Amino acid sequence: MSPGEPAASDEPTRPVSRRGRTGRSTRYRYVDFAARAQPGFRNHVVTVDEVAALIDRCGAEECYASIFRFSADVLRYLAEHRVDGRPSIAGYDGPVAAPFLPFDIDAHAPGSALTEALEVARRTHDLLVDRWQVPPAAVHVYFSGARGFHILLDTRAAGRVVPARSLHRVFVRVRLAVLQELPDAARPLFDLGIGDKVRLLRLPNTRHAGSGLFKIALSAAELHAASADEIRALARTPRPLTRVTAAGLAPLETVAAAPGLVERFERARRALRQERAAHPYQFGTPPVLTDHALCAARLAMWRADVRPGNRNNAVIRLASAFRLAGYARPQTLELLREWARRQTHPLPVAELESVVHSAYAHSYPYTYGCHDQVIRSFCPYAGRLADCADLRTRHPRSEQRV
């Protein structure tokens, strides 16, 4: 660690009073770069400084980078971790940093249109700037190039955001805090499924293959005054990026901390502490029947014949669920071997052992929440979590948040 660099912590945020302190660490300079034109699409971990050249090389079509930044630990993980025999950062659980907290507002709900997503984006922008008093320089707005908008919130406005293993969980809570202050109609368009550490986000001035349009930056005036059709017209060509670096991965403007946002990040941090205090992970006796250890989503995952490309994602989530249920490491490994034997394309035992090691590596288990993308893909209650009896039983107050 370099002198003066903030240590990675499991305490996600630590506000400071001095303005201009960003809490950014040059140690966290790696991202997963993905592009349609490169082999395997993703799992190409590079430094932030390399991304602009990679976009040029790939032709600026279907280019993405991970939301979070990683330390060199991710390179070691990538060298040791395989999915279908190929290096993969899926399941990476180390500390992460982030210059931006992204909000993804998408017209993906049945019957929704870009005009509705535009209205939600306007309301989100106004909430941040007017109600939460976030400096306008800290709010970056983009048309996604397809069905919605990305609003990126400069984390310097939240004070000093320290690299942490649970930073993604803080982000999820802040997104929920925003959503709770928006009209109910915003809920179907406000994507809460971008909470995992290795999630990708389309890069600015790169083209969506389906629409043929570019992800472009919008000024606040354009967001509020332009129509959906006018924004689409602007997105036919790239636009100059004046507020961020060429690849859009770092801000260029000076941003001061906003006390209201600092407090909301601190509330999220306190909530995570309280959650751990309320759940000290004192494991009891695991149930005799494996099915009783799993919620509906994980039970579907346990029973499914999982296709190559998603098997490792499923296994780490099952391993974490079994640990939470009280199974010892050898029991979990045996259960995963049983699961693998039922698969048309089973994972090698060595990979199962590696996953179990990761699931039991820390003193407290990692929990993949209901908004995790992989969990949602198996969950029969996705989009209507309030109907899930398991969620209501384990988290009685969750209906106020889903």
C-alpha cells in the first residue's frame, strides 16, 4: 500500500470534513473490460488507463467496463478461478472502490416506453440536486443508447468513500433510499439488480448493437428540455466528453462533499453494522432436508440443470446459502458434488473445492441478496418480492423496501 493510501475496510464509508479529499486510491485501478469484438466478451481485466485504447481497437461497439474498480488481488483471483475452463472474475469478493454510484433507469417493464424512463430520470436528477443538495457537478447523465438512462453520482459528494468489501451493499441501500422518495410509478423502471461487484455498465460513446445508437452524455438542460425522440437523434453520433476522462471512467471537475449525501451514506453504513449485530452468524444445526435450507430462488437453482456459463455463479451462491444454513465445509462440498452429478455438464471437483474455499474464507458468510442478478434469474418471485413468504419470514420489514 502506498503512503497515505486509505486501507480497504469492511466499513464502507467514512465521511471527513476536509473538502477536496476524495478517498480515491491508485491501488484500485483495475476494471473488467468487455467488448463484443474481443474473445470471450468479458474477463479482460485491465487498468483504467488502458480502456480508451481498447475502445478504439474494438470499434466502439458493445463496449463495457465494470462499475467497481479492483486492486491487483483481482489478477490473482483471475489466474486461479475458472468457469468452463476459462479465467473468470465471477464471484470475486474482495474489496472494491468506485468513482461513481450508478443509477440505471430502463424502460424494460412491459408496456413502458423511453418517455417514461425519461420522466423518471428527470425526477431522479431533481431529487439528487434539489432535495439532497448534491452539487450539479457531481451528477452525470447519459442516454444509454437503448431503452433508458444512466445517472452516475460522483462518490466524492458522499465524503470519503473508502474501498471496502461491502461497498456494493452501501450502493444498493443508497439506491433504495432514492427510490423510496420517487413516485410509485418509478419502481418498475428503476433497476435495483446492478448491485453485484462485477456488474458491467456500457461505456460512453460506444454503440448499442440493437438500436445502432450511442450512449451519450446529456446536460441537465437537455435532460429536462429534450424529448425522447430528440435524445435519440442526438445519439446517432458520439458526443464530446468534457466532464470525464476519454473512457468516461473518472470525473474531471472538482466536487465538494454534500452533507445530506454524506449523511445518507453514513445511514447505509450504520444499517449494515446493525444488520450484522442483529445477525451475528451463530450457526445452528442445518436442516435434515436440504430443500429446507434454501429459499425459492436457491431451491430452483439447486434443482435446475444449469447451463455452461452460469454454473460457477450458481455454485458460489449455493455454497454461501449452505454455509448460512449451518452446514460445515465438508458437508457443503458433498452437497455441491451431489448437485454436480445431476448436471448435464458438471463442474470439475477442483472447481467445486475452489468455490467452497471462497465461501468459507471469511469469518462471516457472504450473502447474495434478492436483487442479485443471478438470484433473480432463478427466483419465481422476481419483480414481486412482497409475495415471497421466505423473505417475509426472514426479514419482516422487507415489504417496505421491495
